[in-house]
Amino acid sequence: MLKTTQWQTLNDCEMNSENLQALLRNEIPSIRISKFSSIEECHKLALAIEKVGFDFYRNVEPPIGRIGTTQFEYRNRDKSGYFDAVKKASQTYNKVTSLAFDPLKRLATILRQNVSSKIEIAYENENYGYYFAGLIRQINIALLHIDFAQLDAPDWRIGNISSQLVWNLYIKAPSQGGICKVYNRQWQPDDEKYKIPGSYGYNSSLVANSEVKQNIPITGDLVIFNSRNFHEVLPGIGERITISSFIGKMPGGDLVFWS
């Protein structure tokens, strides 16, 4: 059973080597890179996203729009379907970012300044190749859940990660609300009994006594938190568009991106 210790702070922490390692160990709640992108860059990305348009996840309520593909959608299906979708997803991501800038490349450059390990897109094997990273989403609400490859991808290479982060760049932030609440409660196998039948969400009683960090969406800011921690997105007024991916720590210490 995981032992939960109190976070060192409830404030956003700056990006540096020490804080990145602390976040991987769940000792702090989040890292925020303020003004990661300019308002003008976000506006250009938003226009490009509007041209492409969103698809919506199948059988997910409340609805979540997305551009790109996710491993989670293929967790109970043949993994070849995911890797077949990677090429198109990457082409669309490149089309959108070519009109402004590439957030994934910018973040990778920042991370390389703060870690000595390799940082690269996750790779499955010679048969399947690389994963996709750079999911664009329109989320107005998300149920209490976790994202952790040891649970969602035990038979995939990313299932070997020891810890997992997620980054979200806010391309459009709602005028009010849309907060992402992250709880100081990391998933463990016994928590599956709290899963809501037929849903990706968990019963809120699971985090009733947990510390909570409220991540406020601000256009142009990038926020990183530990996605093994239970988290949810509250309703907001206005559109909420993000670009994101996971960052996993592999057994040898390398960091890998995927969506």
C-alpha cells in the first residue's frame, strides 16, 4: 500500500531539476510554467484547431472533444489499431502546430535543461514504432479519475513506467471555473472497487479526506502534475482547450512522452 505524505506546499512550483524529481515522487502538487506561450501564439493555435475541428470520444460522458489519438482508447483492443492511428494523428498535430509553434518540442527543450536522462517520444518496438504525443482536447468537465500506464497499459512498453506526469498547456481558458482539482491520493489496486460501473470515473468518497490542489486554467500557462493522483475538471464558463501528453519515467530513468 502506498503511503501518502503531506505535500511540501500547496502553491505552484517553478520548473527546475529539484522540483521535477519532487513531482515524480509526489512530494509537491504541480509545476507551473507561466507564459509558456504568448497570447498571440495561443490565438494562432486556436485558429488552426478550429479549422481542423474536434472528434469526440466514443461512449464517454460528459463528452470530450479531441484531435489526435490516445492509447487509453485501445487499452482493451488490439494495440495495432493505436499505432495505425499514430501517423494520421501526428500529421494533424504537425499541421496545427506549423501555424504557430510546437509545444511538445518547446517543453522537451526545457526538460532537457533540467534532467540528465534522455527525453524522447515513447517507442514500443520495431513492429509498432513510436507512440503519438500531443493530444488536443476540448474539456468542459471531467470526472474524478487517474491516468497511470501500469493500470491502463500493462502489456505495452509504457506499462513499465515507475511514475507518470501529465502536462497541459491552456490554449483557451474559460472566463470562469474550469479548474483542475488534483488530490494527494495516488491510485492503488484496491481503489478499483470505487470505480463507477460503466464509467471511467471513481466515487468521490475516495478523496474525501485528501489534500487538494486547485489548478486554475490561464491561457498560455503550462501546468504539470502527477497523473497517478486522482484528479477532475470542474465545469467552467467558456471554452477550455488544452494540448497535453503524459511524461513517464522508465526503469532506466529516461523520460518518455505519449498520449
